[in-house]
Amino acid sequence: MPIMLRRSPSRHLAALCAALAALVMAAPATAAVTIHFHSFNGSVLWGRYPHTFVVFEGTLEASGQRVRENFGFSAKYTSQAITNGPAEHEIIVEEEDTIEDTNRHFSMRISDAQYHALRAEIERWRNYPGRYYDLDERNCIHFVATLAQMLGLKADVPEDMLRRPKRWLNYVTRNNPHLGAAEVD
């Protein structure tokens, strides 16, 4: 006849706690930041030209800091950008209700390190001395292309797409099938 060893209730509880702790430690981190790539079609009525920008949202894993911010690059004065070549520049932030009316092309989860590197690049564009915006060489598309390339995406800027953000982001989508995104109509 086999001998039955009895465990005390406290030993069962300790074993259960150890098993639960192991599960929690093995679970993937829930904190993450996602970057979304957006285009705006433009509107003569709103006085806005076509535009592209990025949105960050989520939680930084290391600090638990919540992130909800967006950034685009533009000329401070449209007339200066069109007529005088390089123009004064600015990083612009879209209003929440404006974002809802734009095209979200694709999204990527990024690490804390990637987030911080992208934010440093955004600040580099913001703080560049002198006139940095150039309609043909440093517009909103070039800005977003730089950020996309930092994440390993194929994001060159063909000349025929320099002023067509939606078409350009569809082009980036096609050239990066691993994103699993569909083109925006």
C-alpha cells in the first residue's frame, strides 16, 4: 500500500504563489509605445495643404510614462516656402479632432530606445538653426521618411511624390509588406 504524504495548507499556498509569480514574470511586457503614420489630404476650405505626420501612443516600459503625442514638420509661413526657397520651419502638433479626420496608413510597436531616438531626431529638426524647411528637399514627407528609415523601413522619397503625402505613404506601405497594412483609398 503506497504511503500518502500530506502537505500542509501553507505549503500548497506557497507553491501556488510561486507558480503564479513564474507566470507573471514569463508574460510579455504590457507596456509599449506604438507609432502611427498619418496623412492629411488637404483642403482648400481649411487652408491646409496635404501633410504627413506621426502619432505616438502607449506607455514607456521603463518608466510607465503614458505617451500621447504627434509631430509633423512644416514651414512657418507658406508664402516663404513657396517663393523664397528654404524657409523658417516648425514642428507642428495636430489637434485630437484633426487626427480623427486623417488617414492612418500603418502602425508599428517600438521599444523605449526607439522612441527616445525618434524624439531626439524630432528635436534635432525642431532646433535646426536657420531656415531648414525646403519644399523640394526637407518637407513633411522628408521628415516622416527620416523617422521611418530610423525604424528600418524602406522609405525613399521619389520626386513625383514630394507633395503627395497620401500617395507617398501608400508607396511606403507597398515597399514594406511585412507591416501587413493595406493602402489607403
